[in-house]
Amino acid sequence: MAQLAKQALATDERISELVIARGLLEREQLDEILQPERLSGLSADHSVTNDADSAEAVPRDGMTGEFEVVPEPKM
């Protein structure tokens, strides 16, 4: 896993894309693993919608579901 993180940092690629490219997981498997409710242990609230007319709509600008790889600060 550390090797993937280093490669992602060096090449500015997403870890998820590297995992898929190396054949470690299929996209569907990765999507299942990375579901927010699964990661948080909370159940999904399927009553919340993201329709523009919904009062509960969540703006998705700039949200990709990916975490940015940030280098450690140099000391």
C-alpha cells in the first residue's frame, strides 16, 4: 500500500486508479469498499436527495469522492 501511495504522489495519479490499473480490485469492488456509510459504520439515509429543488440538496461542486494525497511537511 505504501508503494501505491508513493507512486500516486510521484505521478499525481489517484490511488484508486492505480489499484484498478494493477488489477488489485475491480471498480465495482472499490466503489463498494469506499461507500461512506460502510466506512463510517453509519446507515445510509436514502430519504435525502440531491435534487436541485430539495431543501436537503448537498452541493457537489469539487467533491470527487477521492482523497487528495498531501505530502508530509519537511522538517
